[in-house]
Amino acid sequence: ISMVTVHEIPLLVDAGISFETAASLLAFMTGVAVIGRVSGGYLADKIGMKPILLACFFMMSAGVIVLATATTILQAVVWGVLYGLGYGARAPILIALRGDYFGPTHFATIMGFSQPIMVLGMFLGPIIAGFAYDAQGSYKAVFISVSLVNLLGAALVPFIKKPILLPRLDQSDP
């Protein structure tokens, strides 16, 4: 996510879109993400989290491909809608899945252990994209790689299963 947001403006500027317009398109995508958070959470409650999460990964993947190949403002707007809705809806669903699957007892611990992994990705993504751009003179390959990672995420969604929680033994039992 951070790779896309950090490098979206330089990518679009390289494609011939002005800096100001590229920055506005990033703001547009962020606004669409707000709509995605609200609508994605609502739809996940009505339809189910896994189908909406699957749609999120597909939208993000398609959006990144559109961005990687964008040469017009209209294409960048399509990226903003696809990626923004997918990215926006994905966040509350992933948090809700943790709560549904593990309950409130260890929710904070689970969030605490998952956050460093996400932060590492948020840190390394823009750096990797920068190196890829420096080496290749283009963002296409690294953005297509991100799209494939989103498709991998989509492929794993059907395998999400609620864990089997073993009953706790009461300390007073002999």
C-alpha cells in the first residue's frame, strides 16, 4: 500500500501527467477509500467478509495494473476508483476477521503481533519500488509484482478458516 501511494505521483508524472494533477489523483483515491471503508464494512456485514475481501484483492490488483500502465487522467481516475474502493474496504474487514475468529480476549495481542509484519512491508515497499525504478527506469515490473501479490492474497481468502479453540481447563479441576 505504501509503495503505491509513495510512487503513484512519480509514476503518473513520468507518464506525462502534471505533478499537481497526479497529487490530486492521489487525494481522489484516498477519498474513494473512505467510501470503500464504509461501504465495504456494510457489505461485509450483509454478504459476508470473505466474498467482499476477495473482491477487495481483485479490485486492488486491477487498480495497480491500471496505474502501472496509465498514460491518461481517465486511466488514473479508474485506478483511483478500483484501488481506492478495494484498499478502503479491505482494512475494516481484516480487523473484523481477527475479532470474529479470535474474540476479544486476545484481540490486542493478535493485532500487536500482526502490526510489525505490516509495518515492515510498509517500510520496505517504497524502497524496493525505488530501487526497481532506478534499475529499470520504469515502475511497471514492480507494480505488476504488487498486483500479483494481491492476486495471491485473493487465492488465499477461501482458505481462511476459523480456528478451533480448545476449551480452557479450570484451575480448580484436579
